[in-house]
Amino acid sequence: MPLDWENKVIVKKAHTKTRFCTVPIDDPNSCHKFFGKYYHSGETILVCEPSRNSCVPYIILPDGVISVVMRSGAFVGYWDAGFHVAGPFTEAKYLVSKQDFVYESPENRVLTRDNANVSISLSILLKIVPEHEYVQQLVTNVSQINETIDANIMERVRAMGRTVKAREAYSLRGEQHAKGMLEHLNANLSNKGIMIKRVIITNVVLDKDVADSMQEKTIFQFKNTLERKRFAYNQRIKNDQEEEIKAKQIKEEERKDENEKAQLQQMQKTKEIEAIKAKTSRIRSEWKAKTEALIDSINAETDLKYNEIVAEANLVETQIVEKATANAAELYAKADAYRATTVANAEQEVAPLIAQAVQLEGNAQASLEKAFVSKRKHVEILRQIEAINSFVENKNSIIFGEQKNNLLAQIESFNMVNRQSIAR
């Protein structure tokens, strides 16, 4: 059945230290919904104390907890999660959460090295180490956990406060001091079954009087520093202006010196250029004379060589013409002889063919004469047929006498028979 405070919303007061506590519950399997919640006065639930039904011969332990098992009030050991057979006098007396808890320790007032009051607030992340021999002692007296943690925090905070003066107090929020606090707490609490995972120094506050005094002092120092810097700035501007004027004068003198040097060097270079021009003109004249003489010599040699080459060419040309004429005459003679021989051979070879052609021509003429005779007969027959057709077309013509082999009589008889048949 639900507890009387289970459905209430309980809030821890601000700026108060975290307090761990133990609460009784009915069902051990519902312990996880209580861990980390706030109890009546804002305490954080760290340990649950479940009740045991002695009529049931077993115990079911949830996961994620440290189960402290006792028999008849004597410590037996730490059991794992799951189903366990147990007698009526054996019970899981305490269930400790394995989750991480935030422990807040605000406003730890200590003295600085110059005896100024400073308030240091911090927050740590911790968890209970499973199966540690000291866990059984912690759960039987949870308030001892609070006292142990507070004592170690206060010890380290005092040491931190004594390392700085009031004006350096705000540097305590740095990572270096948080790391030192983490190492200190783990060194002192690890043997008590508590492991610190992280430390954050959340706030460092000086007393109002000290803070106001430091603020006024800081403002005065700032104004004094600002005035000194302004004076130094103005003085620096004046010095820069004077240095600029001096630098301009120096540069002007240097520029004049450089101009004089440049003019002197220009005059020297001009003289050197004139000398080089004169020397160049003289050398050009000498080379021109040498070149003209060399050209005349080359021209004379060229003319002589040209005449020699022309004479040799004429001689070679004459020889070539004579040789070509002789070769041409020889070729003409050979060509005439070859032509006469070829013509004679051709006439000899063609003679039988010519005789055969004459004979064929005679035969062809005889055949043509026979053909002409046949043609004349054929033409005559055609003329007769044409005359007969014209005679037939004349309806008034009549033939008398015996027909026998008379062609005209036969044709007329045939026409008469046809006309009678048509009339019928």
C-alpha cells in the first residue's frame, strides 16, 4: 500500500546542505522510485529498509542496489539481485542505491590568509561503492555519511581559504582547486565506501564589508591606472611628434645628400657615355673600311670564279650536244630499219588473209545475187496480193468460167458464199 508521504511533492530548501536518510518501505522491488527523492524535511533518500513477510521462504532482490542481508540481526553479506531462498529470520535489511547522488554543501565560511571571511559553496557527485566492507556500517547509521562528508569538505575548504588573500578569493572557483578538492575527498572517503566522481565549486562570496572595500580599492586603482596611462599616452604622442619632426629633418638632409651624389654620378656616367660613343664611332669607321675592302676582294674572286664556271659549262654543253646528236642519228637509223622490217613482215603475214578476204567477198556477192532474185519474186507476189485485195473490195466485179486453179475465181466464190450466209 502507498505510504502517507509517497504522493506528496517535497522540495528541499534553497541554500541548505544535502542530508541523506533511510526510509522504510513495503515492497523491496519498488525501492527505485524512492531513491533520490526528498523525505519529510528535505532529506535525500539513500537507503530503503524493506519489510519481510516471514511466511514466504524466499527473497526477491531488485537490480541496481546493494543488498545488505542480515539474519537475526547479524550481518550475513551482500547478496546479488534475483531470487534467493531464505529462512524466516533472514532478511534484506537495507537496500542502498548504486546511482549517482548530488551532494550540495553551500556557504562554508572560512578565513583567508589575511583573516577575511569568505563563503565557499560547492557541489559534489558521489556514489556508494558496491560490496565495500564499510557499507554495512554506513547504512546502519546514515547520518554518519553526512557528518563524514561535511567534515572532509570543511577540512579542505579551510586549507583552500588559507592559500589565498581576500583579493584573490575569487580565484578559488578555478578548475585547479576543484581538482584538489576531488583528490582530497577521494583520498579520505574511498576507504569508507564513498566514491567522489566530480566536484564543482559553485560560488565564492566575501563579506559585504570586505567586498565593498575591495571594490572601492579596485575602482581607485583603476582610476589611478587610467590616469597614468592617459598621461603616458599624451606624453607618448608628444614624443612621437618630436621624433617625427626630427626624422623628417634627418630624411630631408639624407635626401639632399642623395641628390648631390646622384648628380655627381650622373655627370660621371655622362662622361663615360661620351667616351664610349667616340670609341664606338672610331671602331665603326675602321670596321666599315675593312668591310668594304673585304667586299671588293670577294667580288673580284667571285667574278673570276664565275667566268671559270661559265667556260666549263659551255664546254660541257658542247660535249653533251655532240653526244646527243650522234645518239639521235643512230636511233633514227635503227628506227627506219626496224620500220622497214616490221612492214615487210606484216605484209607477208597479211597476204593470205587478203586472199581469203577476196574469196569471201566473191562468195558474198554470189549469195547476194541469189537473195536479190528471191526478193524480186517476193515483191512481185506482194503486188499480186495487193491487186487481188483491191479487186475483192470492188462489189461490182464478176468472174465467169471454170474456177479450177484460178485464184481469182476461188476468192470470188468464197466472197459470194459469205454474203449469202450473212443475208440469211
